[in-house]
Amino acid sequence: MNQEDDEVRTMQAEALRLETARAEGEGASAPLGEASGVDVPVLEALGRGDKREALRLCVREHGEAVGRLCMALLGSQADAQDVLQETLLDAYRGLEGFRAQGTVRGWLCGIARRKCARELERGQRRRAKLRAVEPVEAGPSAEQLLGRRRQAERAREALAGLRPSEREALVLRFGTGLSFREVGQACGIEEAAARKRVSRALCALRSELGEEG
């Protein structure tokens, strides 16, 4: 089982396990206009006009989370690394325009989400061709490996079967750990709409995978 399979299955399990977090009051965060603790040094660096330091702090505090988002949406380590680098370049260019109307993490994830969507459009056919010519596993464990591969494919197909907007919201919430407010910020929607998208995505995922409530 490779890292791609692990990422998909981990996000699937976490999303289903945390469905009960939809209860009222769960997952709430500070108002978007209030900077979180990790954002304060970034804003201070921007106030001094030190964009390099601000970006360094963004990478230190949020780079891993943004990387997980790219991996979960793209399913390819190489593509995820490329999009992460593009996201950081765009963030560097746009840091002066950041006005703390949301969190830095939500802002970065919003950039990454849009770039992932464009990468999926460009690379869908290419990845399909690569999977079509992938060699079949041989040897005593071939049957076991095939079963694992089918299970991972089923999870990927379930995620791919979601509406793009709902899949993105699900990944942002459970794959990256954003609050519902931050999901809304990254997607350009209200918090209530973000909650509804995640709820619909969870219901559809459970139905597709045959999970009981």
C-alpha cells in the first residue's frame, strides 16, 4: 500500500469518525476578524514590511497542513509538492494584500484549493493513462495486494463521486483540520453553508461505502 492509498483511507476514516462533531457548538472558532495566536507574528512581520519572514512563518506554521490538503485533493505526491510550491509563491506575491479578515491558514488553503482544481483539470487524462498501463502485481501475495488496491480504489471512487464543492469542503475540514469558519473562508462561502456542504458530503460518502449510522 503506498502513501496515496494511506492518505485517502485516513481521510475517509477520520471524516466518518468525526461525523458527530456536527452537533451545535462543535468546531466553532474565533471570529474571522480576530487573528489566531500563530497569525500574530505573521502580521507583525508584514507590519515591518518583512515579507520573507512572514512567508517563513507561514511555511513553519501551515506548510504541512496545506501540503496534506494538496495531497488529499490531487492523490499524487509529485503533483501535491508542485502545487504547494506554487501556492507559496502566490502567497508571497499576495502577502501585502492580506488584511486578516480570516486566518492565514484559511487564506493559504483557499489559494491551494483553487490551484488543485486547475491541476486536476490539466492532469486527469494523464493520470488515467498512467493507471491504465500500471503493471499487475505478481507472486504469492498478488491476491492480497489486489484486494488492498481495490479497497483503496473504492475509497477514491467514493470521494471522486462527490460534488467537487462538497469534496473540497470535506477535505478542508477533515484532511486539513480547518474549522467550519475557515472552510467557509477558503471556499468563499458563509460558515453555515460550509457546514451544510460537509454534512452532505459525509452522508453521501457513508451511503456510497455502505456505512451504517
